[in-house]
Amino acid sequence: MKKILITTSIFIAFSSLNAQNFTSYFTGNQQDFITQALGGVCLMGGASEDDNAMKWFLERASGGDVLVLRTSGSDGYNNYMYNTLGVNINSVETIVCNNAAASNESYLHERIQKAEAIWFAGGNQWTYISYWRNTPIDSLINNAISERNIVIGGTSAGMAITGDYYFSAQNGTISSATALQDPYNSTLTVDSTSFIKNTLLQNTITDTHFDNPDRKGRLIAFMSRIYNDYNSSSKAIACDEYTAVCIDNNGLAKVYGGYPQYDDFAYFVEVNCEIPNPTPEICSSAMPLTWSQNNEALKVCKIPGTSSGDNNFNLNDWQTNTGGNWFQWSANQGVFEENIGNQPNCLSTTGDLESEDIIWSYNPDQKILVFKSDMIDLSDCKLSVTNLLGQHIDFEQINHSKELNLQLKNSSNRILFFRLYHKEQVVFNLKIIL
């Protein structure tokens, strides 16, 4: 396909006050190229773009049309994406939304519907959220992801808005020190209101600029609030400034960066699944955060980003990886702590107990699950029940020496995960489709 370089600035829509709602900058072939995108998500840490990760993003567009959405700036991505990286695409169009009224512009709606790739630039995430949330814009983007399998990506604020949970920055940013001293500080605004939806980032929050300044402490505070406020054992993906994470439709996350020449890392963070009740010990307004659980509250896989993206992390089980090292994060009286850790074991039985040593049955009418075992004393066991989002499900538990009965409470979830603990160790996992 021959490239035709056409760059224009178009003033298309005006409000009643004659203020320009948006500006479009177009580069490439103006005739729409219809193709099948390959899907996926590209997350960048917030400094200059990683060329190899951006090539991955553009290749997922399958030669189609790339749309850059932003709320400030101009056409800086157009030439970079279209001419510099050597990936054959039909066009790049940047649309700068100057105000919330742009969300109602039919031209913008049309461009979203024709895009095979959408990139969110940096800036202020609250501006993106306040302009687009609960408007045709987020609805059309989500439809493009679910129905046409477009690839999406973003850097800095553009990465921050892609998670299922997100730090909205509605009242400004927040430092690790402030967040740890008061996880309910007015500037710590963690939101769960539906916005950009993607199954690859389900139950996940994303954070950027992770090395400048250090943001590990505030991420713990974000996740503690999610646990407290939404009863959810969330996960997190965080990137150093020059690091990118590219996730394909199979849930394999490749990490790009300049390692070993530079310390470019991505972090995959999860609530420690090996702890029966990992609730933050102190997560209250105007009180320093304590989420310790014997210094094992969060499991973290730190993966260096390389030019080849050979190091990776599997989001299907949140433990299988290449090139990563495991750590344990915690907070004690408002102080962040990091220790060397090990890979969590949350998918199979542990210790001496094998799965065949547990007999279970489920009564769907009464929503009663029964475990029986002659191998261990079930009166010493605890259960954890979660849904696909990692949210904890209410239940009543009755223990006997050889039998454990569980009664679910008003659960409308079709898929549930049951984890049985004996002496603080996972001994049995069960997934049930109701």
C-alpha cells in the first residue's frame, strides 16, 4: 500500500459560544481501510514512547487506521506513528477534545467507529474521565474493543484510565508519603465507575511514572482502598517511565524497555492469595496505613523490560513469567516495606494434601457446598469465596471434623472460586459454574 502524506488541521465543530470543541490532525490515506484488528492493550509508563512497544501496537492494527485521542497538545504522534517506525498503516488521525461538548460530536463518533487502533495520550486523567465518562465516547470505545477487537493503548494519563479500577486524580495527584499516612486523604480518589472496559485488565488498576517519583507506597494505598471499599482482591500493573507492557488477546504481557543498560521495569502486583483473610489491618481515615500480614500482604513480580520484549508475565494465572523476580510489599504504620519473596501458589494444592483427598458436592437449589475428607481435620479449615473480579462473596460456614458446609448468601455470580485453607496454607482450589 503506497503511503500518501497528507497533514491537515481541521476546525470542524463549534459550540453556541463559537468555541472550538475539538481539533483534528490527519495524516495518511483519507479513504477508510477496512481490516480485522488483532486486539490487545499497550501500556506505557509516561516518558518518551518505547519504539518497539509502539511497533507492537501499530502492528495489531493490521494496516488499518489509528486514532489518537487527547485533551491537550496537538499532532505530535502523527508523523511518529505514520512515517518513523516502519509499520504499514493506512492513516493516523489525532483528535484533541477541547471540552466536554466534544463527546457529542458526530464526527468524533464516526472516527472511533472506523478505527482499528485507539491511543490515549498523556495529560490529566481527570480531564479524560470528566469529558468522556458516561457519554457516547466511552460507549463507542468499549463497543469497538468488544465487537471489533481493536487494539488500545496509552501513556501516562492514557495508561492510567485503562484499568477496571483507576486513580481518577479528580482532586489532584497524591504522593506515596501522603497516601500511606492517610489512605482516605481527599486526593486519593480510586474509582470503580465503569469507563474504559477491557477483559484483559479486569479487576486491575494501572499506575505510571513508577520510578519518578517512587509510587510503590501509593499503589499499596490504592489497592487497600479497593479491598476496603469494593470488597475486592484487586491486581495492578505498573510501569517505570521508560517501560511498556503489551498484552495480547491470550493474556500474555510482554515487557519492553532499555534493560540492562537502563533500570526499566514493570510490576505485576496482587493481593497475596495464600493468606486466608488478607484484609488490611488498619485502613481508616486520618490514620497511617497498616497492611502487613506478616510483611506478605502483596505479591509482586518485577520484570525488566528489554528491546525484544522477551520477558513476559501470564495474566491467566498471575504467576507464570519469564525473567521476573518476586517480592513482597507491605505497609506498617504508614511506612512502605519491600522484601524478597517467592512465587505464589494459588492454582494447585499445596503441602501433603492431594485434590483426590477432598470430596465435594454442591446443591444448586439450596446453594450449599459440602467438603468431606478423611485426611485432615476440616474443623481447622477456613474458606475463601471470590467471583471473577476477585470480589469476596458472603457465606456462612459450619465446620465438623470430617465435613465442612458452606451456605452462599444471595450470590448472583455464575462463576465462583473456592479456596480451602488448612493451617494458613492453601490445600484445595475449586471453580464452579453455577
